[in-house]
Amino acid sequence: MESPNKSVTYLPLVSCHLIDLPDNREDCSIYNESECIRCHILGRSVTGEGINDYFGVGHIVCLTLLSITCVIGTFGTFTNCLIIAILQGKNRKRAFDTLLIALACFDLICSLVAVIAAFSAATYFQNWNRGAVTLYCYYIGILTALFAKSGSSFMTVLITIERFLVVTLPTRAPSWFTASRCKLYCIGVLVFAFLMAFPRFSSVYVGRNYVGKNMNTTMNLEYIILSSPLDEFWYVTMDGFFDQIDFWLPLPLLLLFNALVYFQIKKFSRRRKELKMKHRKDIRAAKMFVPVVIVLFLCNIEPIIHYYHIYSGIIYREHFFGILVSMAINSAANLPIYYFRGSSFRKECRALLSPCFPCLAENVNKVDKSSRKKTSKSRMSRTTSASRSYHDSDEMY
């Protein structure tokens, strides 16, 4: 039975990840056993090494995942900037473009801070530096990445709902998703993502290691991440409900609305010739966006495994880096999808990059020639109005 005079300081999850507590999840002062630090979970390596086994297999795996995160995150930062530049530079920007720009902004933040979080975590694990700056970059990077991931997930839900309504109600939905209203919807997603992130940011802070200076596991640390006074309110009184909403809510919503979009597309495809040109473009946009949703689902596999281990009382450091890799992949996947599934976007992307890569200018000319040949052939087999309608519908969406 625990002594009533015992003073226990509970450390937050992001701090427990960085130390090797005993199996009882507690370490007490070597001078006074009534002063202890405790974690709700244990930080471990899958292969069993400790945080100071710098050349162990677990550390090598983490460094490998760091390299992958840096490469993909850098690529994602560049590609999302490219997406924003292309969509912002369009002469006739549609409401759908506004939603895609907002999604690219969240993915841009996620790509950048995933690299920062991974590099700072590796810096701490390898003991290159364990000072206050490293800890700040570590926990702020993680929490900002979660904020951006939340915004990206719910923006994907919003875009999926918009595609469903536009495909299902082509005459009424455009009035619901005007350019000005889409900006308001994006602001709403931003506010919601901030509300989900605020409890995490307000629950921890970096401070001098006064509580663990006499404990074996933390005595060599000058700084440590500690729980703020709001931590108990958010995670005990409120039971961390925001984490459940943030993590689980997007998945069933995406599954539901993508199933509805699929059945609507299948329904309209039977009478495709009767549809107006704009409706065809909206259906093409819905088809184009499906791979984005699939990538989001696949990139949530690693976080689900991670949460399963947390509920079992262990957080594995390799899985932490795996989550950062999955975030980077999810944030970097959009441009390749737009590029290979949208001829108009592909052409604009090549035109934008051609000053830096002259070979792309040649490809643009070849694409223009081939498109003109296809257009002339279609004119021979169809009426002029039908061929013109088909050519106009061959856009990104």
C-alpha cells in the first residue's frame, strides 16, 4: 500500500518516452524514497535496448526512419508549396481550389514539422544534445505535427463531403460551396484543429530537472518535460476526449462518404451522355480525390498500432518514428496523385517548373501536340460540340 506521505510527480507521455523507468513505472530518490517520479506508460525499444544504448539495433532503426522522414518530409514541403503556387496562380480559381489550397497548407506544415520532430528526437536519443532547445523542438514539433495532421484529416473529410454533395446535387450544391463560403469552412476546420491541439500544448512545458535530480534514471538530465497544472484537468477530468475525437472521428466519416460517392458515381455513369459538362468535371474530381483518401487510411495503420501499445502501457520508440514517417508520406502524396490523375494540373506543373528544368518544357510541347492530334481525331468521329465538350472536361477535375 502506498504511503500517505509519499510525494509522486507524474510525467507526461512525451517525457516518459525519453527515459528508462523500471517495470513498476516508478523511480524514487536515492536519498528519500518518499519522493518519486512515475509514468503511466513505459518508454521502450522493440529490440530491448535502453535510451543510452546508442549503437543498439533499436537506435539504428530510429536513425533509418529519421533519414526516411527527412527525405519524404523535404519532398512534401516542396510539393505542397508547388501545389499552392499552381492553384493560387490559376486565372479562374474555383471553390474546390480553395479547399485544396487549405489542405496543402496543413500538409506543408505537417511535412516541415515532422522533420523537425524526428531530428530533435534522434538528437536526444543519440545524446548529441539533451538541452532545453532540443526538448522544445521535440515536443513542439510533435504537437504541431499532430495539429497539422488533424487539420489535414478534417480538410479531407470536408472535401469528401463537398464532392459527395456536388455529385449528388449538381444544381444546388454549388450555392453551398461558393468561394467565400469555402474560405469560412476552411477557417472552421482551422479553429477545430486548434481546439483539438490546445489541450496538448497547454498540458506540458520544459523546465529544469528539480523533480528528478536525485533519481537514477533522470539525475544526469538538466532539463525535462513536465506536466502543467492543466494536465490533470484535460487527461483525468476530461479523460482526453479530444484525442479520441481527433484520432477516430475522420475515419468512419471518410468511409461513409466515400462509399456514398462511389454509389453515386456508379449511378450517374450509366447515363453519362445525359450529364452536363460541369457535372462530368465534378465526377472526375471526385474520382481523382479517392486515392488521397486511400493514402490517409493507409497512413493511419501505424498510429493505430502505436495507440494499441499505449493502451497496453508501453510506448515503443521505433513506432514513434514510424508515425512521423506515416505523417510525412500522407503529407507528400497529394502532388503525385494530382500529377498523374489530372492532365491540366500536370501541364501547369511542368510549365511552372520548366524554367528550372528545361526538359519539362519539351515535354509540355509534346503534350500540346499530342492533345491537338487527339482533338482532331475526335472531331472526325464526333460532332463539333461533343468533341469540344469532351476536350474541356479533360482537366484536373
